[in-house]
Amino acid sequence: MVQLEEDFIKLVDSFVVETTNPKILEEISQLDRESRLLGISFYDMCCVIMQDGVKHKMLVSEFKTYMNLKKPATFAV
């Protein structure tokens, strides 16, 4: 695994742990269910929705805001 992937996983993990908004937590739960149904990792699913941006708009918006506040130097939005 390359450093960029490790940084993304850490960022997603910290976002999930620090999120307190019930609507965002529900979207995270839904995303987790969808990833299991598709047979892909939760992190891969996060990458897909970040690139797509059509589904889970609130989650994508919150994550991008969070990423701008906490991102490692290797990330850019």
C-alpha cells in the first residue's frame, strides 16, 4: 500500500470517528452496507462516491470540508 492510500484510510477513519451528525452517520452506515453488497472495501466505496459526487452529496460535502481541515499535505481537493 502506498503512502497516499494509507493517508486516505487514516483520514476516512478519523472522519467516521469524529462525526457526530446523525444524518452523516446514517449515510456512512448506508455506504458501508452498499460496499458489502458490492463486495468492495469501505475505503474503495468512499473513493467511488468522492469521485462521483452524485450520490451521498451531504456525506461528500462534509468529508471534503473535513479533509480541508485535517488533510495531510499529500491531499488536495
